[in-house]
Amino acid sequence: MFAAARRARPAPLLEIFGLTRDRAARWLERRRLQLPATVWVRGAVSEPVFRERLATADVFVHAARWEDFGRAPLEALALGVPLATTPAGGPYPARDIVAAIAPDLLAASVDPPALAAAIERALAYSHAERTGLAEAARPHLESFSWPRFAAVVRDRVVPALLA
């Protein structure tokens, strides 16, 4: 995957969030790999810091094999950041949105070469394509907004709990 990204751009920076540096190091060590200098493991960061970094990203990569929801990929789509993702199993709404609005960014499988190809395509998106992506995603994302969530809790969850 890194090699494919390097061909698309010289020395890309990959920032990994939510995973501790120690856990990443153990994972790499088991595979006899080293962390490339262009990969930064950020761990858990505050929501404002994550959103700031996300807003400046060239691409958001979501490499799950299974996803129960996936809030961060939805946030990437809302910001117009191309989402290169796998056809992960589970109720993963961003996968379905990408399939509808940018099927070239949905990897053909969960295998690394397929995801690398989707990453290459995402890195090639122009500013205009990114803007179009955000506009195309907007109607799909309305059902995931905080006001919509609050309405569901108010109108469905609370009455069910009080019944």
C-alpha cells in the first residue's frame, strides 16, 4: 500500500489516528517490518485536533474488514475528503455512500492491493472533484446529523424506554 502511494506522490505522509504507537510497533514487529518515517501514529487525539487534520487530508483511508458504523469515514465525506475504503462487512453506511457517489474509491476487495488501487485513485482527485464529492455526499449524510440523531432519541428511544 505504501509503495502504491509513493508512486502517486513523492513521500506522502500517512497519519494514523486511534491506534497507539506501541500497538502499531508490536503489530509491525510481529511482521518484521519497520515504521516508515513518513508514517506518523498519532493515537487518540481530541475531536477538534482530529477534525483539523481530517480537513487538510488528501485522502481518508478506512481499511476495515468489518465496520459496525464508522463515524470518521462519514466525517471525511462531509468535508469532501476522498474516502478510499474497503467493501467491509457490517452495517457500514460510508461504504454504501461511496458505492453510490464515487464507486472508484471503493476497493474491489478487502485485500491490500485492491485498497492501494483505491488510494491511488483518491489521491488523483482534483479540487473540483473533492468539492463535487462533498456535494454528492450531503443528501446521504443528512440522516447522520446531530439534529437527526437527537430527534430519533427524543421520538423513538426515550418513549420506548419509558413504555
